Amino acid sequence: MEKTILLKQRPEGKPSMSDFEFVTEDSDFKLSEGEVLLETVYVSVDPYLRGRMSDAKSYVPPFELNKPIQSGIVAKVIETKNRNFEAGDFVSGLLSWKTKQVVTGEGLVKVDADKAPLSAYLGILGMTGLTAYLGLTQIGKPKAGETLVVSGAAGAVGSVVGQIGKILGLRVIGIAGTDEKIDMLKGKFGFDAGINYNTSTDIKADLAKEAPNGVDIYFDNVGGPISDAVLFNINRFARIIICGAISVYNETELPKSISVQPFLVKNSALMQGFIVSNYGEKFPEAMKQLSEWLAEKKLTYTETIVDGFDNIPNAFIDLFEGKNKGKMIVRV
Amino acid sequence: MEKTILLKQRPEGKPSMSDFEFVTEDSDFKLSEGEVLLETVYVSVDPYLRGRMSDAKSYVPPFELNKPIQSGIVAKVIETKNRNFEAGDFVSGLLSWKTKQVVTGEGLVKVDADKAPLSAYLGILGMTGLTAYLGLTQIGKPKAGETLVVSGAAGAVGSVVGQIGKILGLRVIGIAGTDEKIDMLKGKFGFDAGINYNTSTDIKADLAKEAPNGVDIYFDNVGGPISDAVLFNINRFARIIICGAISVYNETELPKSISVQPFLVKNSALMQGFIVSNYGEKFPEAMKQLSEWLAEKKLTYTETIVDGFDNIPNAFIDLFEGKNKGKMIVRV
């Protein structure tokens, strides 16, 4: 018997277990021509999935109720009627939260277990790395010597953004929620400075201290009061990459912040929403660069691996408590 | 005796007469080599001057206390020891609020009273026109068939933005504060639709009705709740030009709005602060285009002319009550 996780109801505020439903089904799979049978190996859980669980207008259609949830998955080919894939191949793609599934080959990418650990293809060599690299370079347009601030810095994307910032010659300041995370940013990932937003009594002032020349680039994963504090420190011609707003994803009332408009006009600053899928034509170049840096050990990464298919919803919910360090992945 | 208007104190909230001081001085002017004596003819009063009256960090230094206020002025050359100017010439430049003044020729531009009314050089052929044209084209990057929303649409910049939008083939919707202004937008300036924010009970819904295909470009002169309502209607890849935030210039507490970040990320949208002086190298091309359209009668403009040097502060204060239609100018 194989398992599937459905979206049972749209979360109100913070997602909870009752929003998900587990169903089991027979494991008697029949392949048509062109199809492959996949066994799930690693499942990526990501904050952006919260958006697809709502039915608000967005850049991707919402998940349907009583249908499987989908996310980035690395799977093993078990059976194949598609000449592009052999049994034993590993592939990554946007797949359903199922222990096994039959799909056409469309959108599947073969991944090489010898070149990097398979989970890396969901992280630093997957959407996470592409998001960090392309967001920072395409919108941030960094110049050596500038100052970069990253919020959600200990998260999957944030920790890669900071490292790329260092490679490109920036002063890098990370904002995260525990002293342990701050130590990791400075120790493991080479950030120049870190601010713990839970213990800081004045993020704005602490940032002014750590960014004496002001902030040129802000890679924003969180929104909310942390981003408000950064605005006070931006320089003329600052670039703000809005990659996520995890702090407000679960709000049921419309979140309020300080008005950004006066800050943008005073500083001729730019704020742009970033969605990695808009930059598909840059993926090959970005993947090449990330693989090189990874091979040269200029980039490293952290994963929080949770074991067991049944723990997928919990791992997802834990994202909003900041329980992950780096990329949150479920090993099936 | 000649008059000068000084900044006596920095306004708290809305500016008032007590923030300004009139002084008189002898009219015995002595010119050094390279200098000209100017007599003020037209004075531009603009919302952005409010920013320079505060001492907050901004893109231009604040006005100094007990020093003359400066703005765009058209003046007549009365006496000259500068070979570039003859007595009787008209010039425009950033000059002091004085009935007469001695300056070097630096930064002065000769203007031609035969080609356009002199006041136009403070408006449609001055910073106003350049701001409208360059903000819309450089950040807005309009494509025929798209939908443009303009706030502060009956103001100096807004009314030009809307007309340029129509020339470039956009659907143009203006937001303004009286039915009379809305009639002017649709009648005189050719806007497709207008929304009166004072009588609308739901700007967001009214805008959805007038922009059935969503909003691709938002030229924002006001900020605040009007801009919040526009955000709900933006399309994927929308461009938002932050040209001003008149609704919050006088706030003494930090203004709050809905958080823009989730809207920007959901729509891969861009929001950028626009300051015309950053685009100096584009001025000649822009002036050429604006002059052509004006000559072809594709562009028209409205001025609110107030008479008398002594009325400069009042005219400025009236901007924040929306008492002007189009460019507010004082004739001395």
C-alpha cells in the first residue's frame, strides 16, 4: 500500500495537521507508453507552499482541495516505458507528495548521485541555490565593497545568499532568530556580522552599527518589522530583493508595516518581487556557477533532514517556527 | 526695497505661515564679473519642497534655517556682467524666494518667451514635464495596450503622465479628490476613467471595475491608503513608479500602510523611487519630445496661478489641501 498526502482544507493562519489528509492506495501501477514509475526519496518543504494552500490570486495556481500537494522531490525510477529514463536513475522535479507515482517524463531532470548528495539537488543545486544566485545577481546587481543584508539568513536561501555575497566581495550581515544561528552564519558561512532579532532591542540601531556605510542590497525573505528596520538604513540607489515574506504568510488580517514609499523615493531605491521561475533562461549558467563554487568548496550548506514520509506535514509546519537550519528536507 | 522669504522654523506636520519669515533689504545691488541681476517673474511651489524643510536625511540637503528657500523660478535679466546673458533675457533655474537676486550664470537656462508661455518652463517644459516623461518611460516601460493608473492625477505631474500614457497607447485611469478634477481629467486631458477618492466608498473595487485587465503601471504621487488600494489590482510584472508621497509628507508619526512585500513577490512586481535629477543625461531627448508633442497639441496643461510674491508660502501650503489644479505657480 502506497501513501498520498492531500490538502484537506485551506489553512487559516498557521497550517496545522488537520489541514492535511493521508490516504493509502493499492500499489498496482500500470504504465502507459512514455511513463515512468517513481519512488520518492527526498521531499523539499518550502515556505512558498503556504501561498499555494490559499486560494488567493498568485503567480502559481492554488493547490486543489482533496488533491495531492506538490513540491520539489528527488525520486528513483523503478519502472520505465520512457526511453529517456532507465530503472535506477534518480530524477528531480515538481512531484506529488506520494510514496510512489506514475508520471510522464515531462519536467523531470536526471540528477547524478556521484557528483553531489541527492538532497543537494533540492537545495544548493536546485531551486534554493538558483533563487539565491539569480535573486542576488539579477536584481541586487552587487558591486564589490557594497553592503548586503540578508533576512531569514539561516534559512535555506539566506545562507546561500550570504555566501555568494562574500564570494562577490560584499560586506554581509545576516539577521536570524537565535544566537546559535548567528554563530553558524559567522562561523560556518563566513558572514561578517549577524543580528539576533529575538534578543536585539533595536534592530534598526544594531544594523546601523554593523553597516556603518549603509545598506546597498537587502535580500528580504521575511518582510514585517525586520524589513521595516532595514529600510531606515538603506543607501541611495539601494536594491531590495523581495524573495519571500514568511513573517506574514500566516496572517489572517492584512499585515501592516511602515510605508515603504517615502524611503524608496528619498533614496531612489528599488524594491522588486523575485520569483525564480521567471529566470528559466538563466538556469544553466547559474547551475554551472553554483556547481563550480561547490566543487571549489567556496559554498557549503546546511540541511535539516527529517525522516519518514508521514512527517512531511510536520516538517512543513515547523518551517514557520524557524525550527530548520538551512534547507528542510524529508527523507522517505 | 526687495523682499526675501526665509525658512524660520522646520514645519511640524502641515506647514503654516509661522514657519516662514519675510525680510526686506536694500535694492542696491552691485555685480561682480560673471554675475547677473535677476528679477523674479514666476515661482514654482512643489510638494517635494516639504521634504527639504525637514532635516531628515534625503537626496537633497535640507534648507538651512534663516536662509532663503529655493525652488524653480523664471526670472528676467535686469543687469549683466556675464557674456552669456543679455538684459531682457528670461532664464529658469533653481533660485531663491527673492524679488531680486544676484547670481552667477551657473545652472541658469535661457528660455524663449516666443515658443511657449514663460510659466510653461516651470511646468510641462520644466521639471514637471521631465518628471512625468522620464518616470513613466524609464521605470514604467509602457507597452501599448497596457493599463496605467495615476494618483494625484490632477496635479502638475499626474496630468502630464496621463496624457503621455494616452499618446503611448495605454488605458489611463486617474485618481483625484473632486468630481471637478475627474471631469477635467476625462474632458481636458483625455483620461479613460477617473476615481474620486473622496466619494468612492471602495477605491479597490472601483479600480477593479475601471481596470478590468488589471494594472500594469502605477505612477504614484501620493502613497497612503490610495496606493494600498491600487496594490490589490496590480498585474504580474507590474511597475510602480514612486514619484512622491504627498499624503504622508506632513505626518509627524511614521505612516503605516499595508505591507507591500507580499504583493510585490506574488506579482514579480517592481517598485522604484524616482527622482528626476538622476536622469540628467536624458533631459535633452525628453525636452525635445515634450516640445514636439506640445507643438502638435497632443499635450496640454493646466496651471493654478496665484498673484503676488507675498502669497508664495500660502500657495505652497495650499498644495497639501489639493487646492491646485495642475501646476501651482506664483506670478510676482
